[in-house]
Amino acid sequence: MNNTFSQSDKLNFDELNYLYDKKVTCPVCGANFTVKAIKTSSYRIQGKDSDFFIRYNIINPYFYDVWICNDCGYSAMKVDFDKIKSFQKNLVKSNITPKWRPRTYNVPYNVNTAIERYKLSLLNYFYIESYASKKAMNCLKIAWMFRILEDKDNEQNFLNQALKNFNDAYYNEDFPIYGMDKFTVMYLIGELHRRLGNNEDALIWFSNVITSPMASQKIKNMARDQKDLIKNPNNLKENDFSQSSSNNKKGFFSSLFGK
């Protein structure tokens, strides 16, 4: 009998040691199911990018961020899972459930699994008429997953959708948004503009943060760093926190899911 494990098998075994089953009740259909969750002591942060993407060692919490009910098809990022209104539950039942086919995923999850699960969450947010901020954060996290894959085109595509929705949320929603105050969202909008090559717009948002008397010194410093980066394009070291290593519906999703 061969007891030799491949490096891949060893890595998978190591990741499984950091996971546990968490019991969840679907707020839409009432079904009970389990989700994979990460032990909080297992997080190992490698660094942070300037658009708040956290890079992890050993196991990646983003891969387990979306919860999916296999009975009715309701999917959402875990922070939003129970935050669903009555009319939205009805929209899940009418728009998602009739087309839903249960899915299973090999454990531990990988980046491609995470992308599929985030897209299912985004689909739900769209059809249940969620706030723009939810679509924005979901799109941003998909962009981060494509960054892991070094897929620049898809990353830019989802960064662009995140930007549009954060801009909508900034003008139409109350703060905080996913724990971010007004000035942090202003900074993030500026940073997304910068990453998309919209330097003039980025400079406006960064300048508004820097000149805001109510903004924290930390967020002002971050905005100042990114503003300096735009003005000094020859400085190749980006100021990331760690750079180590309907018809409208159809158009929206065809642009995001087509690749």
C-alpha cells in the first residue's frame, strides 16, 4: 500500500484542519444546512492591497464567504445572509428557485469555486433588488479573486462594476457601508478610479478626502499616498498595504459572466 501523499494532498489536508461545519438556517425557505467555516485562529494575513484586498497565507477566508441554500437557491455573502426582507424572499422564490439546481463543491474550496459562488451571490443581489452597496462589495471581491488568478481583464471588468455601484451607494445610501465611513468610501472610489486608469477622477476623490476636516488622519495619509503615486508614475512601487508578491439585466450579466 502506497502511503505517499502528493504535495497537493498535503496542502488540502492542512486546509481541512482549519475548517469546521457551521449550522445555518435559510431565511427564505427555512431549510437547515451546514456551511464550511474557518476557525478564527487560523487566519494568517500576508498583507493588504490599497483597495482593501487582504492577502492570506495557508487558507483564504474569501473562498468561504458565500453561503448557499441548496434547497431554494438563495445565496449571499455571509454578512448579508440573514439580512433579507419579505419582498426579497418572494423574489428569490419567483426568480431563483424555479431555475435552481443543487450544487456540490469539492472541499477545500479554491479560487475558481469562490468565483462561482460569488457570482451566484451577485445574481441573487441583482434579482432581489439589493442595495447598490451589496452589489459593489460583491463585485469588488470577485475582482480580487481574478487578481489572485492574475486575470487582468476580468479583474478590471468587475472593478468597473464595483466602482459604479459604490458611486451609487455613496450618493444614495446611509453610512457606514460594510464598516466603512463616508471618507473611507470616498477613498475607495478614488482608488478604484486609479486602478481603472481614470486618474483625473481619482485625483478629485483623493483631494476631497485630504481636504475633509472630518476624515481620519489614516485615510488622509492613504489618499495622499495614492495621489502622489498618480503624480509620480515613474515610481513603480505602488502604495499598496502589501504588494508582496430585463434588457438591463441581460446586459449587466452578459458583461460580467461572459468570460
